[in-house]
Amino acid sequence: MSSLPSSVDVAIIGAGAAGLGAAHALRGSGLSVIVLEARNRIGGRAWTVQASPEVTFDVGCGWLHSADKNSFVPIARQLGFEINTDLPPWSDRAFGDAFPEVARRDFVRAIDEFYERASEAAEKDEDAPAARYLEPGNRWNPMIDAVSTYVNGCELDQVSILDMEAYEDTYFNWRVRAGYGTLIAAYGAPCPIALNCNVAVVDHSGQRIRLETSLGTLDAAKVIVTAPSSLIADEAIRFSPALPAKVDAAAGLPLGVDDKVTLALEDADAFPKEGNLRGATMRTAMGTYHIRPFGQPCIEGFFGGSFARELEDAGDGAIAAQSIDEIAGFLGNDIRRKLKPLYESRWAHDPFARGAYSHALPGHAGDRALLAAPVDGRLFFAGEATSPNFFTTAHGARDSGERAAKEVLAALSRI
């Protein structure tokens, strides 16, 4: 879209999965709709790049989690995308000798028992930090915490057990061969979108809502806000009159940090396709690695929590350098000459994300519903942080956008 309209029926803030889900749900309604996106691309935290001629890399989300219930699966099939249903690499034993099978079985037992204790505690409906249910003195506790940094973007002391219990995981994890970000970009292609349009103020003091953006001002009858909870908590988007309850709810749902890196792998045929590489490092500050995803000549690394934040703060290239050092520690120093950095994410430093995905702080599991609740039948909220059961996921975000659009239509039907 080359110019910004001066007035619309519905303005949607954010062209990530939630905003696109809302826009699709409003198609055919007869309403004038515009999606306002601060970036120069659509997809938000779903973004696929061609890291090299041989390597396609999902900088953000990459897995169709709970694929049997994931709304992007039928969308992918409708759009003609190839879906890979192979088991994820973390289901298999680790490659090499860095994590012997006997130790791995002991670790799996320890982490399963941790989740069982936390689940039993959550059934009492009293919230607490998940770290409370680590077995005191268990040698695997640091690595269990490391898994939390991958899953939640933070360590267990920052995770609500009620929120953790609410997440719905069906253990079907599939992938899109062309990239999840590519799929979501294709899904959003038909939507009316204004790029490079950063919304600074949402003024809902008048009869119509006035939006101040980097491309000018427009007014709308209804507005759907799909910005990440971090931006709402930081008041990067300012509401007038202020909405302190929304800001507080968003602050209870901070975005953790998860980052990915892809490294070109020379002599790739000497390594297994879809391999998993990690070590029994007995520490939380550790990466986990995916060898030759889709058979590509690369290794992907994944880091989370405070360690990922520290690596981001160290500057460009720090995540790749840490990956190469750790892989060399597992496989020997000769591997260094076979690895070349291609691309790495730095989501905490992305001004329009400020993190990867949300987790509820202890005592704040109810904030997802508070953030999702409409305001005065005119302001509506969506995004993965508002999803009751599929938070942290792209499909949870998309579904929340569809939910918000239905709330808009219901509000208009009452006029």
C-alpha cells in the first residue's frame, strides 16, 4: 500500500501472525481495514531468510508446534507448502560422545520427574515459581533450567507453574520446508498492509480512535492491538487516556530471550542429517544444536534466557562465536575450520520485538486474560501473549487475531 488512508473502520496494529489472522477474519465483512506494520516486512517474529544459496533459515519461529491442532497446518496445505512431519531432532539421542546415552536417560528421568512435581503442584491452583519444584541437589538442575530457557526464554525462577501447566502441547512438531516465516508472509500477502508505519499513540478519547504513526495520522472506529507485550509494558505505544491495567498485565507477561544462529558446514556429508548435538555440560548457559536441518549443509544453534541476552549484549557475531567454541568442545578443534557464520538473530535488540515470546511471571498467569480483554468495545487486543493455551507460538498468535476480529464484529453487530 503506497499511502495511508485517513479513515478506516478497523485498524490493526502489527502485521505478525496475530495481525494477519485478524485481517483474514475481517475479509468479506464489508469493513475497511488496514494493518499498520512498523517493520519493512510482514511476519513479525516469524522471518525466513536465505542465509546462503544452500541454506534457508528461520530467524524466528521454525516449528509447527502441536501440529495436529495448529491452524497454520491447513493454511500451509491450502497454499501449497510442503510440510515435513519427521520427528524433531531433540527426540533422538545426541550425536557424538558429548552426551552419552546412559547420562541422557538419567537426565530425561530427572526432567520428567520435575515436570510431574510442578504439574501436581499446579493442580492445587496456587501459583509459584517453577524453580521451586527442582529436586534439591539434583545434578541435572542446571540443564533442566537450560531447557526452560529454550522453552520459556527464561530460567525457571521466572516461570509461573500455573502458566506452564496451561500450555497445551500435543507433542506433534512439524516443519515447513520453505520456512515458517515464508509461509506466514504468503498468508499475509492478500492483506491491506502499510509497512514502515510505526504507531506511537492510540488516542481513544474521542468518538473515533486517532492513531499517530510515522506515516501520518488516521482515525478508526475500532482498533486491534497485536504488538508484543514488551512494547505495551514499555509504553512504546502510548494510550491516551492511559490504560494502566493493560500496561500492568503486559508487564506480568514479559518476553523472554531466545536466539538462533546458523553456521555453514563444510564436508557436510560426513555428518548425519537432522542430528541433535548437545553435551552433558551441567550448566544452564549452554546451547543446543541441530545438525543439517532438511539435509542442508549447516548447523543451527539455539540459545535462551539470560545467557542469550548476554550474548546479544556482547554484539554482532557473539552468538556464532559461542556456537563454534561449544561445538569444537564437543567434536574437537578440527571442526572449527569447517564452520562459517551465516546468520544470527538478536531478538532482544529488535526494537519492534524486544524479546522472543512471552512467559507469565509467578503470580501472573491470569494476566493473559487481562491483556486480551477488550476496552470500551473499541480497543481489542491479540498476540501470542493473549493466547490462553498456545502462547509462545505463531498459531496461538494467529488464532488470537481471529478471536479479536470476531470480537470486533460482535461489537459492531450491537450498534
